[in-house]
Amino acid sequence: MSDLGEVLELMHTSSDRWSSLRLRGHEWRHLETFSRAWEHAFGELRKSASATVMSFRFDKPDEPHEESREDWRVWLAKPDKRRTQFLVGDQFVTAVFIGDHWWSWSPDAFRTNDGALNINHGFGPAEGLVNPARRLASLHLRFEGRTSLLSRPAFLVTALPHVVEPQAFDPTFHLLGTGADVYRLIVDAEVGILLRCQAEFDGEPFRVIEVDEIGVNEILARETFDPDLLRAGVIEF
């Protein structure tokens, strides 16, 4: 099997390669380039007369910051338990998912969907890293070499956007970095998840989602996914 074939096999079968995952990481953005990438992406959509384009405005603060960095955490346990923690505005949101049910806590509110399928909740920056098989149809991959990250063997991969319908919304680009003309990936050689994704526009990085700590096949405490503790505000940050 070729090196690229090995990477593709890893990503395709990633969800079969672990029973639990515990990840802590961060998301970095270069705000000006991030904004330019968005504008470029939606400028291309506007060229299609049939496209329905969402409009976004990026407010500039009185003292603009060039960069931002936000931490996130996720826990996953098969068959159907997930927990996520990420920043929304200036507050951390923690959500637990068990099957079709989810519960969400922030300092301002507690919410749940009571199992309703038409009420969704975001999973945060890590979503694009832990389901790599879902990304493959939207990317052209090129193997670049072998490396290591967090003392784990990994593969360096360059990914180019594969756009089939220019006017259509593609969740892969939204999750990894809208408007990027290239993504630099580090793929874990054991479980196939992305340990790092760097989105670039015109040769400049504008978004990085990176794992800083990983635990594979650990026994996660039952309390990790307990919605009653979440409702009570018993939250570990």
C-alpha cells in the first residue's frame, strides 16, 4: 500500500480505531486573514446568480487584535456518548450528547432538546478533527511525509478543496476554515484523527485547530456524561 493509501485507510476507518477519546486543544486565528478568506469565499458564491448567500459582517474593535486563541476540550465514548467544552463569546459552553439527546450548560442558561431531532447544538472546533472520513469527499489529499506530534507517530498531508457544486454549502470547509485554498493536516498514525489542521489563504495561515493533549481508550468516568450534574452546574473547566 502506498503512503497516501495508508493515510486514506486510516481516515476512512478512524471511527473503528478507538473506543474512547479525550482531547484538549486550542483554536488560533489570524483575524484579518480570516476575514479576507471569508470575503473571498462568499465573493465566489455571489458570482452564481442562483446562489443564496449569507452575509457576514466582522466588527472591528476600537483596539483591534491581530490574533485570537481559544481553548476547547472533548470526550467521546462509544457507542453514543460525547461531551464538548468550548468558548462562545466570552463564556464557556459545556454540552453532553447521548444518542439523540443533548444538554447544554453555560453561566447564563441550561438548555436541552429533549430528544427532538430538529433542534441542534454545535460541537465546537474539534468537530472537524474527530470525523475525518466525512471530510474526504471534499478534499484532494497529497502525502508529504512522516512526523510526530505529542510523542505520537503521524503523517503530514496537504489537502486542497474539492468543490463539486460552487454554490453549495460544504460543512468540511466551514469546520476546517472557510475560504482556505489549502489545508495542512497532521493525521494520527494510530487512530486516524486529525491532530492539527492549518487553513491557509494566499499562502498565509489564518486558522489552526490543534490537539494539545490526547487520551485514547481510557476508561472515562460515568460523571463525564451525566446530564444531571450538568444541570446542577457541576462543571470541570
